Amino acid sequence: MPYELDNRLVIGVASSAVFDLSESDAVFRREGEEQYREYQEKNLEVPLPKGIAFPFIKRLLALNDVSPSPEDPLVEVVLLSRNDPDTGLRVMKTIEHYGLGITRAIFMQGRSPYEYIPALNIALFLSGHKPDVEAAIGSGHPAGQVLDSMFDDDEDDQTLRIAFDFDGVLAGDESESVMQASGLTAFHDHEVKNVMQPHHPGPLKEFLVRISRIQSAEESYKQRHPEYENRIRVSIVTARNAPSHERALKTLKSWGVMTNDAFFLGGIEKGSVLGVLKPHIFFDDQSGHLQSASAVVPSVHIPFGVSNQPGAKADEPSAEN
């Protein structure tokens, strides 16, 4: 029987998201493709350094141990690579070296593999290559650009902390559009008026829903193993504040999910809070907000919605300021 992906959380990753390719890329840019091939062949048995999303992916895959059956994992991670199979061999050997449970891969020489996101039921595609992420988002797929970030991973910490911005990430950009067009007062009025109307889904809504299912699987596992301590912790970190917070919470409830924590910051800089929260990954749609975030935690830009349109005023006050 075929291996079904419908009931799993499937993540697509480019090697640039999980490993540090800076040295390899420098060879390619400086010396060209032929020298790059020789370099990868020469270093075939040398593992690539860990990249920004490595702690997130490692902990996510580790959650397969709460599945009722090892043959039916909760999480599947698929490598989606611009390399050809030959130059991509070093990446596969690096995956094996670190003991990551990634066994499936797509190699497409010089081409973006984002078109295969729907075929693989992928809820999130992570890449360090900005054009690929923008093309995926433009095609309606859930994708994020992993940014250069500062983070000191405590490998003894088994908890997986995931933090999301709300507007333009989990929810659509309808309210953000009101904010940018008419200002803060109009934004709050709009949210109060529509408090009972759930937001339209944003790019990562389905990813959150599937994470929530794994949290439910943790609860089931805990019933069988009372000593188990839940590992996933999900947070919303948003510049929304009262009274616009209520619609956000009602939207999550309408999707059948809730988060462990919610930070309604009302314009307080997110980086200072994230530095304490220490998520293993943080998603935001506005690059301006990610400047402070990426200085303290692994950060991912979701280039979706009005805030990422050409000519958008990056410094203009917004619902996610």
C-alpha cells in the first residue's frame, strides 16, 4: 500500500533552512558550478554545520516517539532541494550523521521544488532562498524564509517552543489592510464590529491546526504514561491589544485550536519578549519586526499580504507594530 501523508504533519525543508551552507555557497559564487561539484565531492564525508531551523526540525521529528505505532509517524519532513542528486548527496549524508529522521527527498537541479508542496500535503515549506519562498507564497502555498538569526540552542532542553505572529501569518491580512489604510482607531473599531466573525485563514493556519493535533496526541500518550511531560508549547506574540484581542482568540477557537500562551503587546517591541520566551522558531510577516526578533531567536519571514506588497510602508504604524 502507498505511504499516506494525509493525516501527518508534513514539513518541506530546503537544505539552506536546516544546515549552514555559507561555505558551500561561497565556493559556488566564487568559483562556479564545476568547482562547487568538486568541493562537495571532496567534502562528501564532512557533515555540514547545523543551520537556523535545525533545533526546530530535530525536536519536531523527536515527537514521533509519542505515536501509537513507529510505523505511523506523526511528523514527516521531506527535503526539497535545488541541488541535483549528485551534489545533494552530502546533504543526505549530513542528515544521517545527525540522526535526523528524514528519508524522503526531491532534488531538482537549479529549479525550485515548491510546486510539489500540494502533492506532498506540506503544511510548511522552509527555505533560506527568498525567491523560492516568495514564489510559493504567491502560488498560495505555506512557506517562510529562514533568516540569519542568533540563537544558542540548549540541546538538553527537550521542549519545542513555537511562536507565531497573528495577522498575515495565522490569519489573513484583512485587518492589517484596515490598519494601514485608516489607522489604529479604525482598526480597533473594525475588530470590535467583527468580533464574532472569524478571520480568514492565513498561510500558516493549517500548520497550527496540525501542531494542535500533535498536542492532542501528547495528551493521549500522557494518559498511558502519566510521567510524561508535554513538550510542545505554542505562543501567539502579537502587537494586538484590547479590544482587538478578542476576535483573535475567538478565531483560534473557531478553528478548534488554542495556544499555550498569548502575548498581546500593544506595540511593545517583540524582540524583548521573545528573548525571554526563547522559541525555537518564530514566524512573522513583517521584516521590520523580525530585525529585533532575529537578534535573539530563530526567525522566519512569511512574505504574505499587504505588508509585503511593493510600495508598502514598512515603518508605518500597523496592527503588528
